[in-house]
Amino acid sequence: MGRAWNLAADLHGWAPSGLLDTYPAERHLAGARTMLHARAQVALRRGHDAAAEALRTTHR
């Protein structure tokens, strides 16, 4: 859920208890996933072995 939606729900009194407390954990997970994708892309660009070549060919 978007942070604005969470904040609006809390301000208007219809958010479940603790909704705003979930934000740091949600963002940490999203950040970790983004870093994993970035590292995978770097590995594909740097790799010079047969496996890296096969991945590059597959994902063109």
C-alpha cells in the first residue's frame, strides 16, 4: 500500500492498529529486492563465461 494511503487512513481513523508501524519493514524488503536485481544486472554485464553469455542471449 502507498504511504499516503496509510497516512490518510490513520489520520481519518479507519486504519487498523499498527498500520504505520509496518512501513520500515516493507521498505527494507523493497530495497533488498532492488539491490538483488541491480547486482544480478551487474553480474550479467561483467560475466564472460558461458553461463553469463547464455543469460544475456536469453534476456535480449
